[in-house]
Amino acid sequence: MKTLMFEMRLVLHSRLALGAVALLLLLSALSVWSGLQAAAAQRDALVRVAASHQAEVRALAHKLASAADAGQVAYDTPHLTTNPPSSLAFAAIGQRDLLPFALRVRLLGLHSQLYESEAINPELAMAGRFDFTFLLVYLAPLFVIALMHDLVTGEREAGRLRLLTSLPANAGRFWRRRIGLRYALLWLALLVPLAAGVAIAGAGAAALGQLALVVSLYLAFWLGVAAWVAARASTSATSAAILLACLVGLTMIVPTALDAVIARTIPVSKGVELALAQRQEVHGGWDLPKALTFEKFFRAHPEWKDTAPVTGRFHWKWYYAMHQAGDHAVAAQDAQYRASLQAREQWTTRAGLLLASVNVQVLLHRMAFTDLRAQLAYQERIAGFHAELRRFFYPYFFHELPFGKADFARMPAYASTAPQGRLPAGPLAALAALAFAALLIGMRHLKKLA
């Protein structure tokens, strides 16, 4: 214990080390606060949207209920769907800044509504969000470098290295104690604000434990890399330069190159193109014989095949059948689009098995449910709700039933929930393997100094 306290005084006596720990603590608190503010802003926006939407629907109900026309009601009435942030979204905002978390849908074609709001502000996408994930992945290694770059070279330059390595005490234990102390200081600077954020968000102790595990493994990886470089570098400046090169290469250059390769290997069309294709199918349906439109519709909905045919110029069941036929026409393109996005996500996850920085982002975004899977799951819930709306309205169209005030109250409502993510075992095991391998290699090289 006395030796440990002496090491602590040595570390805190260094202005660089003390300043680095204090700055990391401050930045960690700032990142948690920024994430909490972003998640709160999204929840507030959802509350305002819901209030405005309910007022609009009440006004429409008062206006349209007397018309007893289900087709007009279905055409004019929007239905709000929301995707509220999870309790851990503050730690990893992910794609929630770029993709919609509230969408109003009507009984018209689904695909034209799902993807028409996929326009992304390029300036917002470039700036990103300063959340805990960004701090951990890109900035925390800088503080590891600040505390570890002169671990060995500082003693060599001060003329104490030969004396230290000649002491009878175990050399491995000496270096482990020094590294462990720095590890603990960085770990506390990161985890104390994060624990406060988890408590404020109400995420629970289990979520904090999972976050702490990811943080611990990522810090261990960079401490292992820093120990290996510190044992081999001849001067502190050389050690810092090599570590900075490792940081830039492992967190920026290699991930960016892999992302470019994945994007080139797995091309993905834009969702807006799907929306346009669906609308073109619907617009073209106006010039087709009604029998041909119903033939396309009845392939997927044979239960309405025996209803009365449309003989006039216009009927709501023909209009909505035309929209549904447009959805069916682009269903294969939609499936390919989603499969390509999922393939990119899978290859990114596989790349993370060898790149700790990518792996940590995959883990935290999956835990916070703010990744691509979360957005696709939201779209699937919207599609399920749209199918529920069709099941509700179709009997009114095909059996020509009246629609009154009581039917307004029976309309389906979207069940909004805040889904929670999970910690995937495969990427976590890969991160643990990288961390332990880095530590093992680093400690082996330090032992050779004795």
C-alpha cells in the first residue's frame, strides 16, 4: 500500500498527468451532459409533435365524421408513429440525429411515406454529436498517451531505469503497478460522470455494468498498445509520435478505408429512389384498366376478390388498391435495399472483430439501440401498423360500410415504446481478446527491460 501511495504521489506530482486526468473528467462530464440534453430534446420534440397531432386529428374527426365516407377519412387522417430514445441513447446517439424518430403515415402507399423523409443535412452529418462514445473512441486514447508515453523513457532520461530494473523486486509487478494506477485514474475519470448519467437516465445498474465492461476493455487495449510502444521507444518524443500514429491509423485511417471498401463492394440505392418508384407506379395506375389494378391487388389480398366490382369512374377501394399495388411493385426493390443495408452492417461488425475502435462503436450503439438495426426495426413497426390500418379500413371500402363518430374512436393507434438494446456476445468477446492480447504483449516487452 505504501508503494502504491508513493506511485500515486509521483503521478499526481506531474502536471501533465494531473491535468490530463482532470481534463478527461471534465470532457466525460460534458459528453454525458451533451448526450442527456440531446435525448431530452428528442423526447420533448416527441411530446410537442404528439400534442399537435392529437389536436389536428380531433379537428379532422369533428369535420369528417358527419360525412360518413371512410375513404375520405382514411385519406385525410394522419397517424403518428414515434421512436423514442432508449435510456442509454445519451451515451451513443448514433443515427438518431440523422434519421427521423417521428413519422406520420396515412393509408396511402407505405414506401413513398417511409423513405421520403430520408434527406440528411450533410453539415449535420459531418459535425456529428459529442457524446460519450465519441469521447471514448477518439479522445480517451489521447489521455492514455499522455500518461503512458514516458512510462519507460522518462525513467531512462532521468537516469533511474537501470537502478529500477536492478532492484530485487519483481520487474513485472513494478510495471503492472504503474500501469494499473494510470488505468484506474483514467477509468474513474470516464466512469464517474457516466454513472451519474445512467442514474439520471434511469438505465439501471445492469446497463452501467455493461458500459463499464466495454470501457474497461477498450482502455485496457490502449494501455497494452502504449506499454508495448513505451518498452521499445528510445525517447519520450518518439514514443508519443508512434502512439499518435497508432491512434490516427486505428481510429481514422483504417476504419475509413474499410468503410469505403464496404460501400464500394455493397452498393446501396437511396430510399428516396424507392419512394419515387412507388409513386410512379401509383401515377401510372390512373391510366390502367381498373380490372388490371384489382388483379394485382387480389394476388396479395385474395380475401376481397369476391366483392362487388367497380363500375364507375372512381371508387375509394380502387384508389387504395392502386396504392397497395404500387407497394407490391417495389417490394422486391425494398427487400434488396434493406438486405444491402444489413449486409453493410454485418461487414462493419466483422471489421470490428479486428479493430477495437469500430468494435466499441458497434457495441455501444447496439446497447443504446441507436444503430441501423434500430432504424430498420422502427420501419418494420411502421409497416406492421400500416397493415393494421389496412385491415381496419378495407371492410369499409369493399363492403361500402358507413363511417361514423364511433368508428373514429375505434381506429388503430400506434403503440409507442422505447426499445432497449443488448450487448452482443461476439463483438464483446473479440474486444476482450484484443484487450488481453495487447496487454500481454505490452507486459512481456516491459519484463524484458529487467
